[in-house]
Amino acid sequence: MKIATPGPVPGSQRLDLLDALRGFALAGVLLANLDAFSLYFFLPREAALALPTVSIDRWLDPFYGMLVAGKFITLFSIMFGIGFALQMQRMGEGGRWRYARRLAVLWLLGMAHVWLWWGDILRWYAVLGLVLLPLAWLRVRPRTLAVLGVALVSVPHAPLSLWWPGGWPLATQDEAFARALAAFSSHDPLAWLRTNAWFAHWWTQSHWGIGVAIAGRMLIGAAIGYSGVLADPAAHARFWKRMLLALPAGLALVFAIETVDYGWVALPAAWPDGVAGTMLLRALAEDAALLLGLGYAALFVHLFCHPAWHRWLQPLAPVGRMALSNYLTHSVVGVALFYGVALGIGPRGGTVAIWLAWLALFGAQIVISRWWLARYRFGPMEWLWRSLTYGRRQPMRREVVAGVVATHP
């Protein structure tokens, strides 16, 4: 497939590509997070096999594990790094302190969001985004950023109990999941909020290595942003064609890992036992997610720049332009649909409920995002984020005067 087009890609189309790719990543993040929102994520295997949807679940679960779980949040994190690089290029030297304020506001939003849902990613982005600032000041080359990023993603992460003096007291996964399932299914708001805070803390401790991986993905995204390969894909068609190779490589690696997880094949006899073997398997899973995330990005760029596909993918751009608002909406709707304090659907619908909720919610966001941005300059949370960053109320509404879109405070 040829992605090069005659002449340079117009600036508005380059912006649409970035926003549409972010919208595509957000669609996958929603599908992945609905597994947790629906509480299906917390079910023990015996309970999952007893669901009326088990005949469908047993086919969709491996598909979800191989192609969705961890892959789109990887792409979303890469997009954060790309956005950082593009903002640094636009803001110049004086933009670093402003970006630090931007991250501080994002951290506050993330800390508010985590009280609603334990799986918040915003606070991670805010803290780890600070790593990018000194690298921008040092003018680290894109190639070096990419190498550092791959190294951070690939390094095995030892559990806290190995290096913390006296061990690290932590509930087992079965215990934590059982406690979360009971509290999130209950009709008691206080039980939900207390356990949500506890589980967020437990998850951070038991999966602390995810912060290292997120930092690595951001560095890779920053390398892509600084290099200009996404800003002008037609001029870098060779790069994106080579990047497509990450897709089959990632699929092969993730298939090998999933066959082990599902017990279809056994690990080689030479594979290390215990914690070392688990660490190595997790590192390979991070590598597989990175390869697939980059492969998804390359495939999307190819399709978006192809005239036959462009008109189908372009509606994702408004969704990506309102990514923060849409992401936070996922949590509100997910909790309202599945948690016991609201409608309480819970995990009874298995993967069927997950997919139906995904189609309905993301389909609505495509329509609403386009409608909203035809009338307003920013999404509601983007407007709040920007206003708090600049310390003054930003102009919001759009108006059409003689066919020209204008803005006013």
C-alpha cells in the first residue's frame, strides 16, 4: 500500500492524523478498560466458566488477551510522548515551565479521577511526564530517546518483596480480586470508595513496574514526535513501511505468550523457575505490547493516508481531540452501568456485555465529539485543563459569521 501522496500533506490533515490516531488508541483503551469496569476482570475462573455467555467468552477471551489488553494503552502512552514533543517544538524554550504546570493540573485531575476508578492513568502520565522535561532541555536526539525507551520497556522488573528489607506485605492477587469484586458489586457507596482506594494502592504496589514501562513508551513517542515522521508521513513513507514489520513480530510474540498463559503449551525446560521466570515472561509481554502498539500505529497511518480509507477513519479525529473528556466519561459510564451502587449489571453479561457497551459508548462519543467541537473550541475537560494551566478562563464557544467559524470568550 502506498502512503505517499503528491506534494506535502496539508497542516490540517497532519493534525487530523494525530487526533484520529489518538481516537483510535482511545477506542482500544475503552475496550480494555471495560473488562475491569464490568468486573469480569475480577471473576475467578470457576465463576467465569459458569456464566451463560461462556461459549462466546472462550473464543473472545484469547482474542482480547492477544490483541487488546495492554496494547492500546501502550499506543495511548506513545501518543502522550508524541504530543509532548510537538508541544515542545511549538512552545520553544519558554514552554517548559508552562508544560510543567500543565502536568501539575493533569496530576490533580488524575488524583480526583482515581477516587472514582482505581485504574486511572492520568496521574502516571503527569508524574512520568516530568522525566521528559530534562531530556528536552538537554536536546537528546530522537534515536537516543528511542533506545532509552526500548530499554525501559524491556527490562525485567523484580517484585518489591525481593528488594524491600524484611519483605513487602501485600495481599495475594486472589485475595485482592475477591475483595474488589465484593465491594464493587455491593450497593454500599462507602464500601465501594474505601475498597477502590485500597485496591488502587494495592495495584500500584504489585504492578509498580508499569511506571517504568510507561516512561519508556513516552520516550519512544517523544522520539517519533521530534523526528517528524508523523508530522509528515508522506515524506517518511519508508519509515512507516518498515514499522509495519512490528505488527507480525508482535503478533508472533504475543501468540507464544498467550499459548503459555492458557496452558496450551509448556515453557521450555531451560526456562528459569520461580520469580525469575515470571519476570522474564512479563518483560516479553511488555515487548509484545510495544511491538503491537507500534504496528497498530503504522497500519493506521497507512490506512489514514489512503484516500479510500481516509473518510472512514477521519471521524475518529474529534474523539481524539477530546481525549481527556472522553476518557473520563468512560469511567463515569462504566461505573454507572456495572457497579452495584448504580445499575449493577456486573459481570453477568460476560464479554457480550463488554462488547455491546463498547459499541454503544464509543459510537455515541464519535457523534457527540463531532457535534461538540462544531460548537466549542475544546472538550469540557480540555477547556478546564487549559484554563487552569494558563491561570485564566479560555475562550470556549464558536460562532459562525458569514460562513466563517469564529470564537469568543
